[in-house]
Amino acid sequence: TARLSGASSWLHIQDFELDAAFELGLLPKNGWFHKFATNMECWLLQRFDRVSSISVQMMSRLRTKNLSWERSVYFPNWVDTEQIYPLPRPSCLKVRLGFKENDQVVLYSGNMSSKQGLELMLEVAVQLANRSNVYFVLCGDGTARRRLESTAADLQLTNVRFLPLQPVEDLNELLNLADVHALVQRDIVADLVMPSKLTGMLASGRPVIATASAGTAIANVMSEADCGLIVRPGDPASFRAALEVMLANPDECRRWGDNGRNYVRMQFDKEQVLKAMTRQLTSYSPARGGAGHVPGNTTGARTPANFTREELLARISIDPDIYFGKPYIRGHYLWVSLVLDFLASGTTVEEILRRYPDLEETDVRACIAYGAEMARERRIQVSLASEE
């Protein structure tokens, strides 16, 4: 339709469902069908003028599907922080479900399928069955729900409740039901999906326990926001230990919850994300990203190599009222950590400039200089490979 009408076409990818199906064994990972399906996917992607996705890791996967970076757009999930916010009172759902005032609720809300691995929550519920005031609530629907309900019934878990999907007008009440949010996901699909539910969890001002491996999009957000605890995927003992810490430390939970809300307000608030996307839409023209266009080349005869370290660092700003105090490129709607994430994932400087045509190469070099400066000032613990 777009081609016939002379319009541009835009595809947004929320999850790489085909890749997830192969990784989870729902579809054969080898053979003619795998080759046919992946080739067809790549062919379809090439039909679009722009393809957006919601995390740096997912955008990197687009490159494996032969999509150039100048045609890809970073468009993260946003949340309306005026609609999702901490309530000054207990959620009405807590009363409706018959929970007492001092009962503590661990909430999972979202899709229930194979890629979550929600059996982990039932295993933890078994381990904490003797805690009469701790309840696990699983809200949502999906292919795994009946199996989970059957397992909970077989185990006679009186501390587990299942809720149907809630109306959108009750979403804030639901998210405020949680004393602790559970973001559960299997490691095998960690960077094939980026749960949209995370931004809502953080906006509700409640702490989060996330099952995620280091370096994944979820782990990066959790670490940057300092909004809870990260545990190994598929490890009930680690999840239980993290939960015990949270349940025993309400003050720390309040701090994590406040941090999470502040983080999404600065980085994933509806207005900020949509303003950035509007700039992408208004600046786009087919000719702009075409052959021969060199984005970011606005520094004239002076090359980035001619800038001193001090001049590069002067391009980086830090303001407590912007991006939750995270460093960002002066004059641009882009934080330093995102540029460094792109570079770490193998994106070239030219690809970044094609993706963000308002940037200059010197801005990217400034981000690298800032990272180097932080490495000089801070010591970061890394794992060293043992010599054999």
C-alpha cells in the first residue's frame, strides 16, 4: 500500500517472536523450514523504509538480518507516568482479594508463555509456604497459564493466586498491589524480547526482582535505575534469597521504588519518548539517508582528532533535572551510555551518525572520552579468566 501510494513505510518490532520460537524449541532450529522462515523474515524487513525496535541489543540483532543501521530506529517503550504512579493508600485490589494489611504480595503481571519460565515463581512459593503473610499473584493470560494453574493445584499452593487480565482503567491499582514486582524471563530469549511491563513496574514506585544475565537489556536498565535486585534466570534459590532481602528491608524497597520511578520519568516518560520520535519522523526523508550522504559532518575543516580532551568533555552535560542526572550530549536528546552501548555492540561511528543525523562525529568521540575519564576515576570489578 505504501509503495502504491508513494508513502514511506515503517515497521516496529516489539519482540523477535520467530527467533524466540526457534530458541525455545517451539519451531525446528535447523532444516529447510528454519532457512525458509529466516530468509522470508529478512526479505520482509527489506520492504520497509524504517524499522524500529526497543533496545540496543534488539537493534543489534537487526544487523544480523541484513538491515542497515541507517534504516533502523531506536524507539523504546514508554510509560505515562501520570496514569501509573504510587498510590497514597493500599490498592483496592488488596482488599478485594481478601489480603490483610500486613500481607506482602509478589506480583507478576503479563503474558504467560514458555519464554517466561514462570514455574520458577511456583518453586519459590513452595519454599515460602510457611510464610503465612507472603503471597504470589500471577495476573494475565497465555499458553502456559493452564499448566501453571494445574501445577499450583497439584502442589496445593494456598499462597498463589491467579488473576485474569485487568481492564486498563484498573492497571494502576494492579501495579500498586505489588510489594515486590517479579520480572521473570528465561535466559535463552533475553535479548530477543524486552518486556514492556518493566516501565510500568518502575512507574508504580515498587521494587523489582528481575531474572537476567549481565549485559542484557533488562540487566542494564535495572543496574542504571538501581531499582531492585537482579538474579540468575531459572534459579529459584537466588530468587528466594533476593525476595527475602526485600521483604526484610522496607526502607531499602522504598528507595529502590523511588529510584525506578525517577528513572522512567527521566528516560521513558511518554512525552519525552514521543518528542524524540517526532524529531525522527520530521527529520526523515528518503534522500537524507541515501548514498553519498555523510551525516554529522558539520564541524567544517576541523576534524575530531583536532579537539583536545577538555574540549571533548565540554560537550557532555550533567544536570540533576535531566535524565535523572545521567550524562548526556550537550544540545542533543541522547545520553552518553546509549552511545557507548551502541559502540560496545559493534556499531560503527558512521552507523551511529546515520542513525542520529543531528550528531557530529566529535559528539561520539566526546562520549568515548567521557567513558575513558570515568574509567580513570572509578574501579570496576571484572571477572578474569583463569589460566590453565
